[in-house]
Amino acid sequence: MLALNNKVNYLKKSLAAELLKLFFDDELHEKINMIPIERVPKFSQPIDCCIFKDRAMIRNKIMALLGINIEEEEDETKDLSFFLEKALNRKSVDCPVLTVIDIACHSCEKEEYYVTDLCQGCSARPCESNCPIGAIKVINGRAVIDQTKCVKCGRCKDMCPYNAIVYKPVPCESNCPVDAISRDPDTGKAKIDYDKCIYCGKCTKSCPFGAIMDRSQIIDVAKNLKNGKNVIALVAPSIVGQFPGTILQTLSALKKIGFSKVYEVAYGADLTAKNEAEELIEKVGSGNQSMLCNSCCPAWVETAKKHVPELLKFVSNTPTPMAFTARMAKKDEPSSITVFIGPCISKKFEAIHNSDVDYVLTFEELGAFFMANGIEISELPENEFDSPFSTTAGRKFPISGGVTEAVEYYVNEINNDNSLKVRALKVDGLNKKNISMLKRIVKNENNFNFLEVMACENGCVGGPGVISNPKLTREKIKTYSTSKLKNEEMNY
Amino acid sequence: MLEVKICTGTACYVMGGSDLFFIEEKLSDEERKKVKVEFVPCLGYCKSGKGKPPFVLVNGKVYEKVIDIDVLIEILRENME
């Protein structure tokens, strides 16, 4: 995957901030059609082949930021203000949560091992002798790989003394853990198969052209904030460390941009962990079931449904932290609009299927709101959450291993005779290798009774919508998790 | 002594500045003695049109769009000599 900070997500964040600033200043209608031209004026140095393609790419990225499903739009004569109108008039958001920007897609050639000009046609020919299937021959002094035979083991690349063989990936395809992306046979453009897609968002973070984006809901949220609606923010525990200043100053910033209340999803995570612990005791402790898997990561649950159905019966039926927190917010204020703010794209999918959650923003998108409103977070006073206090267990949920730790904590609390020991297997990030491992564990005798799967490496702190380096977030969460604890009775 | 000021204003932080927090642990012990790193509140540069965030000041010289910590390290090393 690409580095956390790169020119693709820089452009996305700055476009989002610009759109929101114009929107709050009542200038978006008038100026939206000009943004691509203002961003790429004539005689500027093009990034792609020419300024016109650069402008088209920006236009399409703005469409994705408006939440438009680009594949569905056939009429190219429509201008951006048409799509803005469409976005402002929609009552709710729909699937799919991702969209392919075909104009930006480079139509990468097939993934393969490729012999470069550095090949010297040497006498040792380690590439030829180490190929397990005999797919390499030296022809006219140069190694040639028979692509129809190649099994992509990479041994030739490793053995070449001249580093003449390289691996040429198709970044979106290579990073998709479930092979949900293919290239259209006619156009070569990327295509997502939603029967396979788990909405992990790894493709959005790996395409060097930024050709796959999640359909943003910034306009939907901005519209409701601007109209003075009662909008409640549900912030995921990984928000700690995503912004300058303290988490309690970030709460002030949220209120300043118009949210009426802020609920801490870490509190919902406590409820999830407690319920999951009870479920573990009931199902596994009783010997009825060999293990339990976490249910909080929607990309993992989709993986189980679509790719490892054998494991589905072990997935906990406990609602996610977002679901618990949203339910609480809607119970407190039935007419409110709830916005989950987190690191995650698959939560957008989960929210579409949960009527308690109206919209989802990523931290990157929230950052764009703060920039658009010119908010200096570190200068604001501290504020309090409007939900009950969370505990250390709930606060550490977004760090890989945190779910296990929390469930273990509650198992020990409920089951004080220590009759059930939690023995966990933790899968830190889904990739092709881990998924085949998950397929195998169904068949094996296992020595664990709890399976924690996090679709993102490092846990939610490594999600596709984060601003900060997971290392920084992890440290800040650890400090926050043990501060200001107030053990209230959990009576929701 | 090299004076490094890293802007921690909202825009700088969101646009990639949060990654610069590990600057000191990326420097060797020797190098660390030659550098004084300060995380400062918003310098106001993005609003006054001095360029694009994140901003870093190295001995008073403004560097814009510093989104890669390794690039910043190289800038510091060049200035140390």
C-alpha cells in the first residue's frame, strides 16, 4: 500500500476542505464548475498526459466527494453543479460504498514477473535453474518468462545476481485480500465485484492514481449541520491522536462546527466486549461451541460471509460498538441525525444496513470540516463527552489485540472462578495469506477459543480513513485509556 | 544548533504533519545534539498564502508541503553540514 501521506490523499483532503469551505460560505453552487480549471490552469505542468485529463480527474474526484456513483453516470455533458444538486437532494445514502474513477484508472497491465534490460544472459542462469516449473528459457542472450506457465513464486527475482527481474503488480488487485478486483477485458479498467468485496478500502489506499475512492457523505453531513439540525457525532475510539491538541479539545471543535452532542463509541465498545464475554461463557464455556469470533469489524464479517462461510457460525451475534452507541443516541433523541466518525470505510456499508446510523465520515473527512471552518483545535477549551464514561477496555478496542484484551477482562470479571480461560488467535490485518490461513483453521484441531480478526493492520488505528501514523495513535490511546476513569454503572 | 519549528495547526496536522512527530527518534544520538525541535501552534502561513501545509521552519527558512518525515530528515542533515 502507499505511504500514509502521499499526493493522492493530499489532493483528496484539500479538495474536500475546499468544497466544504465554499459550501459553508454559500459559494459552492456558483464556483464548483470552476474548481478543476482553477486547480489546473492553462500552461501548468500536467501530472498526467495533459491539463485536460488532469482537470477531468479532479472533476471525477469531486464527484466521488459528492458521493456520486461514477460508474452509474453515463451522461458526460452534465456539469458538477448538476451533481451537487443531486447530492443535496438525496434523502439517504446507498450502496456501493466504493466507486471506480475510470478516467483516473491507468489500466495497469497484468500482474507479472518481468525481465528488464539489466538481464546479462549469464552462464549461471539461476533464474532458469531455480524456476520450479521450467517457465524460464534464455533466448537470444536474455531470459524470457513464459507467462502462461509462471506461478509467481518470485524465485527468479530473488536469485538474479543483476536484480534484472522485477515484480510488476497491479496495485489495487495485488492489495485486495479477496480478489474482488479485476480488469474489464475490453477497456482494461478496474472493476469491483461486489459479490466478493469486503469494503476494507485497501484498494483506495493502494492505487497510485487514486482511481478507487469511497463515496463521501461530507455534503450530506454539511447540509444538516448548516441547516441547524440536531446532529449527533458518534466518535470511534481511534480518534485519539488524529488531531492536534487533546481529545477533549477535539470535542469542542466538533461542537463548534455544529454537532449538538458527541458520544464516545468506546463506551459502546465496552458494551460489545461485555456482551461478547457473556456469549463466550455461554457458548464456549458450556462446551457447545469450540470458539467465538469477534463481530465488531464489518470487513471481517463480510469476509466470513463471502469467503470463509465455514467460520460464519462462530461469529458473535453481539452488536458492534457503533451499533450500541447509535442505538443509545437514537433512544436519547429520536429525531436526531447520527453521524459515525471513524477510520473505516466498511462502517459505511454497516451503517447503510443499520437505521440508527444516518451517515459515516472518516477522520480525513472530519479534518476537512475543521480546515473548512478554520478551526485551531489546540486553541480551544476542553469539553466533555455527552455519553457515559468508557473504560480502559473499550478505549483500547481499536488497537490490534485490544478486542481480545477487553473480552478477557469482562470474562474474568463475570466468571470470577476462572473456569474459562480465554485463549486467543489474533489476525492482525486481512491479506491473501491470512485468508487462506483462516480457511485452513476450520479444518484443524485448534487450541484457541477466541478468534480476533482485524481487517486492517494494527487494528482500526491503521484504517483507510486515518490521518495519523498508527504508531502515534497507539501511544496516545494507551495514555488516554487509563486516564480520567470513572466507573459508572452500565445501565443501558 | 539547528532550530526546527514544526507547525501543529489543524491544517498542517491534517494534511500530513502528524507524521513528523517521530522526527527525534529518526535522528541519531549525535544528530539529536545538533537539533532543537519545537512543535509550535499554528504559524498562520497557509492563511497568508506562504504556500501549502504542512509547514516546517528550519533556522527561519520556510519549507512547505512537508508530508514525508524522511524528506524532513534529509533537509535537516543538509543544513547540519
